[in-house]
Amino acid sequence: MKKLFKCSVCNYIHEGADAPDTCPKCGVPKDKFVELSSEEAQKVYDSERTNDIHMEMITLAERIVKLAQEGIGINLDPPCVSAFEKAKNEVYVIKQRSKAELEGHVKKGKW
Ligand SMILES: [Zn+2]
């Protein structure tokens, strides 16, 4: 299993057998990197996957908003327009919830 090393200055995370010679983000030398425990590493991988899922949900929500908007524009009949308007509002909540969760993860270093 690959190891994870975290830059203690900027929090850049490197994956590999050893820490990089210099941090690709802030340029500090290798000795500023700390190896993460396997538990910490697992948390990093779980966070990555979870954040990817949130981002995909945000993308899908944006797609649904566009589709609903198109349906509203066609304006076939009032119940149809109402269904699209409701979908648009509901998916907006899904999108904002995932965005808020992502922001929370970033602040807690789960990135
Ligand atoms: Zn760094």
C-alpha cells in the first residue's frame, strides 16, 4: 500500500513510497513532511471519495435545473410547469446541501 505524507506547512498531501524532495505547493524541504498513519490515510481516501460524490451530485443537480428550465420554457400546461418548478427548487436544496458539506470538509481538513 502506498503511503501518504502531509506537508506540515501547507497541508499538501503526497502519495508514494517516500515524501517528495520538496513540497510541490510551497517548496519546503522533505523534512517538513509527516507520514500519515494508516487510519489517517484511510480518512483522507474516504474524504476524497465522499467529496467526489458531492461534486457529482452538484453537477447532476445543475443538469436537472437546466432541464427543468427548458421544461418551464416549453410551457406545455400549468401542472407540467409546476412540476418543473418544484423539481428546480428541490434540486437547488440538494445542490446547496452538498456545497455546504464540501465547505465544511475543507474547513476541517477533510480534503
Ligand atoms: Zn507545502
